[in-house]
Amino acid sequence: MKPLADCRLYAFVDSAYLNGRTPAELAQLLVDGGADILQLRAKDWPEEDIREAAEAMLPITRAAEIPLVINDHWALASELGAEFCHLGQEDFFEIDDDPTPELAFPGPQLGLSSHAPEQAEAALEEDADYIAIGPVYPTPTKPGRPGVTLDYVRWAAEHLRDCPWFAIGGLTLDNVDDVLAAGARRICVVSAILNASDPARACQQFKERLASVPLEERN
């Protein structure tokens, strides 16, 4: 399994962007394009549909030896043996405050969203395995939420040296070089890949941009 530290392109199988493909078909395209880690995100699906999609995707990610992330559903991720569960700020603290917490260990590793430095610092205190930094730019996947701008990316590059982090939100081939110049070395891309006529080629193009900026010693 590819170590998280080596994962640079984080791609999504998102229920809002299937564009006529099954989750497994889309997952295979993203793997073929070189995605290093895949998240299944289906905000509007019942859990049984998410389970079915995850079960179809797991053989693909396992064959490619890359991690699978399930969004929001910690118990399901744990049951299926997914490598990660990703939670938003509100989702995590709702679970964390529950008197019978769902966050039981052993279980999947934990990724947390953050929209400001204080949230990233809180994620570190909660021992998050990775942190998402964003949305860098306004994005249709987070309607109404303003972009955190490149200032937050620069802050993360300076302060998050002990935890892998991914810049996310509105990233395209037109602006990704600015995000990398601000210090990002790992990125999450949703619509710019999933709405492309050839998602596999779009993955390859983002990987080419990432390859131009070595990881060095940064997280």
C-alpha cells in the first residue's frame, strides 16, 4: 500500500460528478491516470448505496495499492477495512462529543477538513493523520463558502511540517501552479478532473505539474 507521505494527487469518486459512470468505472479511470489516493464522497446517498460503491471500489484500489477514503461514514469505513475516513469539522466534533463515541480504534486512519489555522491546529491536537486545507478558491462542491486564499496555503507550508496536508478547493490546471508556488506539495482535485472529457488524462496532467515540484522534506 502506498504510504500517505508519498500520496500527492488525491482524487474523488463523487456522486455529484459520476456523469453516467458507475463508481467502479470512475475509480478505474482515476487509478489509470495515476491518482495516489481516492475518496468516495456521496453526500446524498443512503449508507447502503455507499457500501455497495465502496465494495466495488476496494478491489480496484487494492490492486493499485493505493488508499481508499470513505467520506463521513466512520463505522462503515471501519467495517469495510478502508484505509481512511475523512470528516468535516462539524462531523468530527459531533462524533467526538458523543457519550458513546463512534470513533473506535482500531479503525481507519483519520483525515480532517480545515478552513483556518486554528482548525488545522485543532486537527493536530486530535491526531489527524492528514489535514485538508481549503477551499483555496470558491468551488461548486462547497457552495457559499469563500476561498481561504493562498495565504492559508502559505501558513500550512510553514506550520504543518509534522502532518501531511492537501490543498483543496477550486484547483484547476490554470491555478495549480500558484498553489504549488505557495508551498503545497499535495493536492485534492474534484471537478477539474471529474468534469474533464478524459479524467485519466486530467489526472496525468495534474501529476505532471506535481512532478515539477519535488516533495523535498515538506509535509
